[in-house]
Amino acid sequence: MNDTRIVTLLHARQESGLRLAEERYRKRMQSVAYNLLSSRQDAEECTNDALLDLWNTVPPGAPENVELYCIMLVRRRALDRLRYNRAQKRCATVLPLDELQETLCEPMPDDGELPAVLNTFLYALPDRDRRLFLQRYWLCRPIADIAADLHMHQGSVKSRLSRLRRRLAESLKERKMLHEK
């Protein structure tokens, strides 16, 4: 069953399309939400909400890659939940996103230029570094899991990520999106 079939079923408002998407992508969606929230219950709720978002947004939309679309939806839900939890002082976890914030240490402009700069930065990276960066800062995976997947030592993963953050900061400084410290 490919993504085209899932989108076709969802456009026809057939619940079987949602069930197929759930069967194929629930585990990955819950993993992304759990990596952000560290709570199975919150991850489950965010996954269910994201599946409802999928049902509500596919008509009129038609994502080319349903898996990535589902991950984007669940990640949004999980980040919203995380903000809520932090505002309520219910959560004291340090996230991979906090690592990036320490490197950048100032708010980024919200003019739409940042995604283009990030894409350029990521495409310029070797495949392994790109996978490392995305697994840590997009999927919020633990260092130990990334190290196991990429057959690296945890210390090597940490130092590579540190170098990548520095390179990103340099790239942003070159484009005058980040000021010198």
C-alpha cells in the first residue's frame, strides 16, 4: 500500500485510509512524540491528535509523503504540549532543541528566511552529518540511539553535534542572521 492510495482514500473520506496511515506510521509518530515529551501518555495523545489532524487536513491537501506529513503533525502537537507542560511547570527535561538554543543564544528572525538557510546548510552537509543533525534536532532522538543507528560512539556523536552547531552558527553569522558573541 503506497501513500497515493492512502491519500486517495482520505480524499474519498474513507476511514480505511486513516487506519492504513495509522498502521504504517503510528509507531514512528509515537516515537517522535515520546522523544520530545518523555511521557508515553502524552505521546499517545499527541499521536491521536495528529491522526485527527491528518483526517481534517488531507482534503484539500495531498501530501506527497504521508509519513513525513504525519511526523510533522505529531511533532507540532508534541511541541505544543511541551510548551504547555513547561508553562505549567510540569516538565523539567532538557531537549535537543535547547542545545541549539544555547548555540544560537538569541531569537531568530521569523521572516521565512531561516528555513531556506537551514535547508542550504543541511544540503551542504555530508549524508552522515545530515542524518545525525536531523535525528537529533528534528526527531529529537537520544544520543545513545543515534550512536547505535550510525555505529558510532556516544562521545563521537556529541562532538560531531557540537561541531555542527558551531558550523550552523557560523553560517547564520555569515548571513547576518546571528550576531557575534
